Amino acid sequence: MAADPHVISKREGLCIAVVLLGLLLLSAAVGAYGISVEELFQLIFSTEIVTNSTTHFVFWQLRLPRLLFALVIGAGLAVSGAT
């Protein structure tokens, strides 16, 4: 009996998740207003909220909504094209 070609292994799923996370971090950092990876981690995991900084605005108001929207749309397109 042949294996189902549409089933991925745990290793493949983990690799896809790691690549996706890396690409999300890269796309959040690159742009007209550059944000370093250190600044990204500070924005995401910091307990202090500094709402008057440009970096805070660019990440939370511009880049994160675009990233989440692109992620949801990409997932929808992948599911609609699945056989």
C-alpha cells in the first residue's frame, strides 16, 4: 500500500513552521523604516509599553496587521487549492 502523498511528517511540519516564523520576522524587520531583530523582540516581549515611539507605531499599527492578513490570506489560498 502506497503512502498518502498529501500527508507530511512531523519533521517536515516543524521545518515549515520554522521557515514561516523566520520569514515573518524578516518581513517585520525589513522596510523603509528598518527595525532590528533585537527591537522586534523588545516590542513583542517587553512588559513596558512605549506608545509614543516610531518603532512601536510601525510594528503594531502597520507591519503586524499586514503580516497577519497575509498569513490568513495565504492559508486560505492554500486550503482552496488543496485537492
